[in-house]
Amino acid sequence: MSTVEKVRIALEAVARAPVPAEDDASLFDAGVIDSFGLMEFIGELERQFGVKVPDEELTPRKFETIAKVAAWFDARKRG
């Protein structure tokens, strides 16, 4: 399963609106998550990937789109 697919699964578990088909669509603008939902989303991602997201990384800008989230976790896998 690809990183994007795993991110979508985690997102669907906490989504407040339909998840956009486009990986670069803003999850906040689409109403899928808000600042409170971001914390829930991060928890799901941490469970899905087995990686702890450091507090200093918890900014909406870094987790705004599925593509950005997948890139963040892919970067952690490599190194």
C-alpha cells in the first residue's frame, strides 16, 4: 500500500467532509479537517505509520494536503 493510500485511510477515519480526490487539495479549505481535527488526524497517522510527529512539526501548513502529508512521512522513512 502506498503512503498516499495510508494517508487517505487515516484521513477518512476522522474526516468531517468528503475527502477530495485531488492529493493537492487543501483539507482545511475543503472542510475535511480543522485545527482540532488535525490533532485527531495526526493520531491516526502516527498509528498507521508507527512514527511520532514531534510537537514542533504540528503546523497546519505541513499537513494541509494529502500530498504534503505523504511527503512528510516518506521523508521520515528514508532517513
